[in-house]
Amino acid sequence: MRSQARIIIAGLRGGSGKTTVTLAAIAGLRAQGVRVSPFKKGPDYIDAGWLSLAAGAPCYTLDPFLMTSDAIRQSFSRHHSGGIAVIEGNRGLHDGKDVLGSCSTAEIAKLLQCPVILVVDCTKMTRTAAALVLGCMKLDDSVQIKGVVINQVSSERHASVVRESIETYCGVPVVGIVPRLRSGRMPERHMGLIPYQEREDPVQAVAQAEALARTHLDLPRIIAIAQAAPVRQQEAQSTNLQAATGKSSRGVRIGVLRDAAFQFYYPENIESLEDRGAVMVPVDALQAKELPEIDALYIGGGFPETNAIRLSENGSFRASVKAAADRGMPIYAECGGLMFLGEAIVLDGTAYPMAGVFPLTFSMHKRPRAHGYSVALVDRPNPFYPVGTRLQGHEFHYSAVSSAGAADGVSYAFAMERGEGIVEGRDGICYNNVLATYTHTHALGTPLWAESLIRKAEEYHG
């Protein structure tokens, strides 16, 4: 297997079935003994978790809004560990943040000279599917569409007409025909797929995906497309992509909440701390009675609302987090972590107490309160970022603050230029050495994040 073999699996739109096809392709390739390096375009934790499970390897993020082109190329070179790199796109192939398609999956394909396999939901269409594929090809002919998977096929005749139309008019092969699945579909929740950590049968779900690939995908042809990708000049790599000034000489210990409630972490963020010499200490907020001996705490996103009862019942752990915040331990929290540091989460009229670091109460809504890229300007003092720093990240949450009180020493450090934030266009709530935000950041685009967390941990370590 050529070391630079790679493909992007993209769709015509969100919900086209590209995650199912990508998961199947990864599981099918791995079952054949092919080593797979998974990647996800766009800010996504849940799909990336499933791809990681299927590949048996971390799934890394490639996103032109969250990081520079150089960082994308360097990360891809560093994390493509042989075999085939499989990148799942997001939304439609050419969908970006503007009319030029900036930050689109197509931009990643061009940046990495990566052949594209396009997933087409052909529900209630035949020959028109070819027109859609041809349109994607003609919109930007520097994007190399090399194969098509037709999805939601209703019959053999339907499949035959669609396939012949695409191959006749577009000149690209159909490398998969996926029927309309009536069973075995991946269950979803408001943010997309349910995280694999919450499934009782995640391994069985991956086995079903592998069976789908074996039956409905032309894996030899997909491998051939990946192997035919043009040779890329390998990017200069360093142990740390963020060019840290040096490793922490003290080996600070940074706790990270990792359990059913808190699952949303970019592996690059964890690596960026480890590259600087930090020892990462996993902590289960649902089981642990108190925080271990650590010098800082990192709380990512997740679904604390689905675990609100268990979090509220673990009073000793909540109290230990509050005590750590009061004595000045550095704590950085994002989204679900922000909710955990509030007073309570209200579900169906019942308030479930959380850590109580901030005077905020959160409630859940049926529609998204924020969904997409965000930009925050740091305009007030805080423990981690200099005033004037501009943060590019993303928000994805159905929660919102239903009650915000005032407390001594509590302030908001961010002004939202794009996105919603916590309250009234403000984000980045601070207390002592604690900063919590709805904005998710990526370490490759915000290297100051890891540097600052390490620095504060060293100061606290003494």
C-alpha cells in the first residue's frame, strides 16, 4: 500500500449518507487488513469518534476555518500513518462559509490533492443524479471526483439506471450501491449520531458497517482510487506542530474529564499538551469521589444533560471541583464543561445541581441555540489569553442560560464577533484561574491555548 494513498468521501448535502459510507469504508478496509488513518473535515466530535472506533486509530480534524493551510498539511503528514487516509467531508462538497466555497470540503481536496468519492442520495431520481454529479465536477474542475457511491437505492432497476447515467454522462465509476436501509441504521440525536460511548453495542454497529461495505461497496476500486492519488511533498514535521518554545520542565499533571458525560476532545488538543511535557490524567466525573492530584483541569464538551442525574448525585466530586476553583487551580472548560461549572441544569422542570463555580443555570431547547463557526475577541483580562487575541472556533449546543446571576470576581472576557456566546453577546466567563466558554477551539489554530494552560499549571504547581 503506497504510503500516500488517500481519499475524501463527500456528499451533495448534509444527511446524504456520507458518514454511513465512510464508516463502512473504514470498517471494510480494516477487515481486509488495510491500515486506515481517519480524518474528519469540519468541527465534529461525534462522527470523528465513530470513525476512530472503526479504524482503531485517532481521528484528526482538518478544517480551513479552525487552522491555517500549513497546519492542515503538517497535521495530515504527521497523522497519515501509512495504509489509506480516509477523510470524511462535511455538508455538501462545495458548501463553505461564503459564495466562493471558503472552508469547504472541496478546499481540503485541493489543498491535499485528494481524490473525491461523492455520495449521492438518489431518492426519487434516476438520470438527474448524473446532472448533480456533473454539476459538482464542472463547478470547480480542479476538484478531482474519481468515484460515486449511490445511496438510498430502491431496486435493482433503479440502481441500474442511476449507475449507467452517471458512468455515461460523467465518466466516473460508481463504486458503491447502497440500498434504502430499513434496519441497522445508526440512531441519531439532535447533534447527529449518538456518541459511540453511549451505545450499548458500538462494536456490533461497526460490524454492521463492515457487512455493508462487504456487500455494497467496491472496496478494490476504492483502494485503487486512493492509491492513484498524486504524490505529495511531505511537509516538514516537528514533534510539536504548534512550535512550542520547549517542554514543561516540571511535567505538570493536567486532569481531563473523560466519561459518558464529557467526550468531546480533539486528539490534537490532548497531543498539544503532551507535546509540551504535560502528563494527562483521565478523570471520570460520574465515578470519582474527588479530583486527583493535578495542576490544572481541562473539561471538554459532551452531553452533561443526558447524565445530569448521575452528575448531580456525585456531590463529593462536584464539591472538589468547586474547592479547586476557589483555591486557584487553572480550569479550562468548553460547552458541556461550562454547563457543569454552572449552578444547575434544568430538565423537565427539575434543577440538577452542578459544580456551582459560576452563577449560571442552564436549560435545554428543542432547536439549536448556536450551530456553526464562531469568532470571539478577547477584550478583557482573563487567565489564559492576552487582551486583543482573536479566537476562531465553533459553537454547537441546544442549551442556553436561563438564569445568570452576579458574583464577586466573575466577569466575561470575550466579545462575540460571530456566534452567540453565553449571554448578551459575551463569552469566556472567568473566576480566579477558571475560564469557561461555549466556544470550542482547536489547538492547531490556537496554539496559545496549550501554551497558556501549561503556563498556568506550572504557576499553580509552584
